[in-house]
Amino acid sequence: MALAVATAARLVLLPTAPSLSGDLYRYLWEGRVIVHGGNPYRQSPDDPALAALRDREVWPRINHRE
């Protein structure tokens, strides 16, 4: 029963944006950088070399771009 309630609660919240933390967007960004051959630990999101990876959904929500 508890597993069913926990699953239902997560399914209800799945389509909503994260409200307590912007970390999810940072993780998505870093994953995108890695997939395209970059290193998110050496290149900040503000790096001009990464401008082609910026979009309207994830990029504006990234915290600590510097």
C-alpha cells in the first residue's frame, strides 16, 4: 500500500518543474556538455565556446554560471 501511494505521489508531480532547487538544470547542462565532448569542470556555462549548447529551457535556469 505504501509503495502504491509513493508511486502515485511521484507520478502526480512528474510533469511539474522543480520548485526547491535548480540543481536539476545544472545537472542537465553538465550532461549536455559531456555528451558534446566538453568538460563541465573546466568550462563554466558562461564560456563562449559552449554558446551553441544554450537553449531556452535549461540555460536560463542554470545557477552559478560563472
